[in-house]
Amino acid sequence: MKSPGNNGDLGFEQKLWSTADKLRSNMDAAEYKHVALGLIFLKYISDAFLEIYEELKKEKGADPEDIDEYSSRTVFYVPKEARWDYLQANANDKDL
């Protein structure tokens, strides 16, 4: 699919739509929005957390697992089992 004013290929929309359909499965669209928005929010806070986490790992004497380090920077602390990379790695686990 080509954009009218651009030579770029925009085929990713179909892939995104297909992925959303797989995620939604038999769920009603009104209910699905809560799942999708929750995942978007989780990805956002996980990315913000990871940015600070990496900074703290480099700081001498800082503890990247200290909740107060994140509170002082107005960033959510994300427990290990709720971090995006953990969720991705365990996405097929039925007990997740």
C-alpha cells in the first residue's frame, strides 16, 4: 500500500491490524480496549523505568532495585515480574 504523497511502503498497518485481531480473539471490542490501553501504559512505564534503571546501574553506590530511587525521580518502580522484557520472554506461559 503506497501513501499518495509519499513513496514509502505502508504495509505495516495490515500487520498491526492482524496482530490486534489475534490479541483480541473472541473478546468484545469494548472490553479489549481496557486490555490494549493497559498494555500501552505498561510499556510506557516499563520504558521509563528501564531508562532510569540503566542510569542507576552506572552510578556508584546507587541501587537500581531501590524503589525510593524511582520515587525521587517521579518514575514508577516496576517489579521484575512486571517488566516488559520479562513479560515478552514469558508471554506463552499460561500462568503469567
